[in-house]
Amino acid sequence: MKEVVAVVGPMASGKNYICSQMEQEGWSSIDADILVHDAIEKVKDKILEKFIPYAQQQNIKLTNADGSINRRALGTLLFSFPELLEVQESIVYPIIMQQIQDFINQHEKSIINATVLYKTPELLKQCDKVIYVTAPFFKRLARARRRDKLPLSQILKRFHTQKNLLKEYQKHFPAEKIVILKN
């Protein structure tokens, strides 16, 4: 019988660490963040078409010298115009959902490593359990600064958008199947 676990939580809480520990116990994991990066490149023409007018207003260049999407610039734009996040998700999520479904179909014990898996109820309902990883604010802040090298203001904006993350999972998943792990 297939087992599927979601490892979720806010930015820099330690989701990757938890997944690596579970992999040592025979689980296979897929990282939705990496899938997002790949999917963005696959549909970059659609993204550029939708977002360039907004980027020009903010004097943000959405492409790198090689023509690929500048994900950091895209992130800045999305956090400047939250309504655009929904547009991007409608373009990118179908690709990601299919990739995750294919992954689940190929493995007996699957981990979906994703911050906002609750936004894809079709995948969330396949999970036997949700492991919500959390960590103290300042520990997360230090990790995010070291790892992502983003300006403090951008990190704080991202933290702010994720402040009610646990409540979202509690709305969409049975409480008895949510495990809160402090990292």
C-alpha cells in the first residue's frame, strides 16, 4: 500500500532537513520548490506576457542575460503585487501537480515537500499525514538570510504571507493527521 506524507511549514523552518532524515528511513521525496523553478521555465513565455507590464511599472527586469526567468526578480514582483501570485499559480500549478502525481505513482513511500500544498487539495487529500515543521522566528530569519541572501524586507514580507500557514492546513486536513514538529 502506498504511503504519502506532506512535509510543510513556513520558509526556513527545516523542511529539507526533515525530508533528508525520512529519506534515510526509506522514503522518497519530491521538492515542490524545485518543481516550481522548472515549471516557470517551461511556461516562461506566458509568465512574461502576463507580468512584464507590472515589472516595467516597478522597474524590475524579469529575465537574466541568458533569457531565463530571474526568479528573485519574479519573487519581488509577486510580493509587490499579491494578486499576481494567483495568476502565476494558475499557470504553473497544473504542471507541478502532474509531476507530483507521477512521482507518487512511482514510489511506495512518498514525501511531498511543499510550503503551500493546501492550495492543491487534489494532492493534499492523497496524504496520509501532514508534518508541519516550525522553528522560532529568529532561527528562521537567520537561516533565510544565510541561505537565500535576500534583503531583510523581502524575507519579512515572505514570513508575513506565511503567518497563518498552520491554520490553512487545519482548515483543509483532519487535525488528528497533522503532526507539528519543532525544529
